[in-house]
Amino acid sequence: MADHLLKAYEVDIGNRTEGLEHSNTTGYKVNVHEINPGIIYKDENVTVKAFDAHHGELAQTFGFRFDTPDRTIVISGDATRRATFW
């Protein structure tokens, strides 16, 4: 999927990296890896947890909870059933 997204934005990436904008030449690259529910990233500023979003018949759909020292942000998409937070 990531390969297809990069192909879709190929012209834009070329403009930004080789055109007049001279943007960062590595900022568009992706590092893809599979995840499961639970903590998927943690550093001193944020903990990111993935949770099952129960999206219809799709096998793996996730929402994400970002916990920082002063707030929590949840991105759950358009889940068809209530997501379970922990």
C-alpha cells in the first residue's frame, strides 16, 4: 500500500525534492511495519496505543490513543461499533 501511495504522489515528491522548493529529500519516505493492539510507540513525550476499532467485516482496523503528560488524544476513524479503550 505504501508503494502505491508513493507512486500516486510521485510528481509532487519530484517537484518538492528536485524542483524549486528544495525540500527535505528523505521526509516523504515511509517505514512500514505491522502492528497489533497495545503500545506501538513510546518515548519521554508520548505513548501511542493501538486499539481494535471493530470496523464492519474488516479483520484488522485500529484506532489510536496518544497519551502525553498533559492530555490524551484519540483517533478512531469511522468505526461501526464502539471501540474499547483501556
